[in-house]
Amino acid sequence: MWTCAKCGDESENSFDACWKCSTPRDEIISDAQPPISKPPRRRMTFQIFRGTWAPWEQLLEEAAFFATEIGPERVVIISHSADRSDGVVTVWYWTTANDTHP
């Protein structure tokens, strides 16, 4: 196995170029050097704040507190909707496998 110098993926010795990015094998990283670290994979997720009889101000405050806790760099959007007396505020945000939030 050899490690691609460009993308960090491993390829079988029988390949002359990286299967993923086509970088030639002669630009490999030796086994003595650590491979290129990949950034953690992110995924979109959400947190819902719902209250049948809760006032909008309370739901929005809870969503704002949550968004502040996870950090503004991770927040994508905060949306709201209502169905009769049921209010819903949703915080959409980026997460990784290492996050402590749901």
C-alpha cells in the first residue's frame, strides 16, 4: 500500500496513480511520514424546539440559547412555523462525529 501525497488516500501497490485523484505514485509519502490528515466529515442536522402552549418568545429564546452554545460558525439557519396552536422553531446546523450536541 502507498499513500497519495495529494489527497491522503491509500492505494494498492499495483496502481501507478491514486485511484481517487489520479496523482502519480512517484509523488507518494513514505511510510515514515504521517499521512495527510483529512478534515472531519460534516453533516447537516437540526434541533427542534416545540411548544403547544409555549409563547413564541420562549421558543425563540431556547433556540437562540442553543445556537449560541454550539457557536455561530456552525449555525446554518433558524426557521419557524406554526400549525394551529403548535409553534415550532428549528435550528439547522453543521455537526461532526466528535460533537457533543445531539
